Amino acid sequence: MNFPERFNMADYFLYHNLEEGRENKVCLYFEDKTFTYAEAARMSNRVGNALRMLGVRMEDRVLIVLPDCPEFVWTWFGAARIGAVITMVNPLLPADDYRYYLQYTRARAAIVHESFLKPFNEAVSGAEHLRAVLVVSNQDAIDVELVDSQSRLKSFSFSEALSSQSTACLAADTHRDDIAIWLFTSGSTGHPKGAVHLQHDLPYNTEVFAKGAMGVNENDLTLSVPKLFFGYATGTNLLFPFAVGGADNSHHRAHHDQFNAQPRTGKRARPDEHSLLLFSWRGPADRTLSSLERSVRSRDLRRHWLC
């Protein structure tokens, strides 16, 4: 399988949907909100422009410290659009772990949710390569003082920084073999290590597994249990549906409420009892979690993929 020599994975996953007439199609559900492909592209462009304004260049690392939210999606594609290298970590980390990741990645910019600023702020003092922090606000969080304004770091509100940016962003002229993203190992033999992936690597996986094996198509939506910072979830619950014009339904309030309302048991089934671990769900767009539950209970999984 060959990809063009000049290739940017943001085009492959997001922007092709505009060229194929899906600009008004919903691609993302979050709480009670929906976002179309056109809106996703515009917001991602704003992030890309903001990162460039902050001095981020091709192959500079950008550290994403966010929960699953629209800002995660905009940041991911915005960084990819300008050829920056995406690094993303579990946001529920202590300061020592943030310190390690900042030093290891030598990230030039970080996008951090306000909820995690306290431990993050403790770590940035030794982050000699970090130059800017964009803070995603949370109206339900306790206000935390931003990074010391007297330091070499520049700290900005994510929403305010984006509001002044153009909705058009020139894509970086990346090569298919340029570095695009680091996915971190589990750290079972020490500190997590960054596994380097090139611009064509995740698209290749999408072509072979998502399209070839799973048959994902534009009528599908995905439902996620693992979080987007985890490379498995990034692929199955964001990149796979976007690559084919589907939708990510992982954070729709009604479906989470429905899932949380289901009874739980402490029983651990043996493999011969048809045990299932629900990592992610892919199914037709007209099917909700209730239909998935009925299929699981009846062992009828022909219309669903459990990965």
C-alpha cells in the first residue's frame, strides 16, 4: 500500500471529509452538543494557527494533557495540520510524572485542562524546553493560578487564544515518512517510552484494519470506554470513524447516563462462558447502547464490533 510522498495525516483523517461533501455531517457528540466536520476543521485550524503563533514548528512536540472533550480533538488535528509531533498523556498524573514527560518529550507547548493545573504547575519549573501553555477552562473546577507570569513560560486561555485566530490554516508540507506522533508504552520495564510513528503509519493501520477487517463506513459511530489519550482509543474511537466520515459518540450524555444505569455484577467469566471486555463499540448510526446491550445478552454480536 503506497501513500503519496507529500502526505499529512490530518488531511487523511479529517479534511478529506470537506472535499467529499460531509461538511455539514455530525462527526462528534459531546454531552448535549454536536459538532460537524466543518466545525471540527475550523476549530482545528484555529488551534494550528495558535500553536504557530506560540512558536511551534514542524516536528516540535506538543503535549496534550486533556480529558475526553472537543478541545482534545481540535488540538490533535490542529497539531497534525502544522506538522507538529503529537504527544498525549494520562491527565490524572502526579507532578513527578508530568515532570518526566515534559523533559522526555522536550515539548514546546502544552495544552492542559484547568482541572489538572495544580500538579502540572509543580512540574513546569524544570521544563527547560517548554515555552507556552494553553489552558482549557472548566467552569466547574476550582480556579487555579496559571503558570507564573514572571517565568519564561507564556500562559494563555485556550478559548481566548483561539478566538483571535483565522479559521483557515495552511497545512505543513510534510513527507509521508516525517514523524507525526509518539505513542507511549505502558512503562512496565521502567518509565514509559515514546514509540515513534510516521505520517503514514496510522493511516496504514486504518486502511488495513479499520476498513479492511472491520469494514468501518460513514454510517458508523463509535462508543468508547478507554480514553482518547490511550493510543488504542485514539484509533478506534476517533481516527477510524473520521477516516470514513462516521462519528464519535463516545461522550454523548444520554449514552453515558444509559450505560451508568445498567446493573453491574462482580462475576468474572471464564473464556468458555463467552466473557466480553468492552473496549470500544462500532455499529450502525441508528443503534444505541441499548441495542448493544441486547446483543450482548443474546450473544448476537453479528451487527457490532467489540474490540
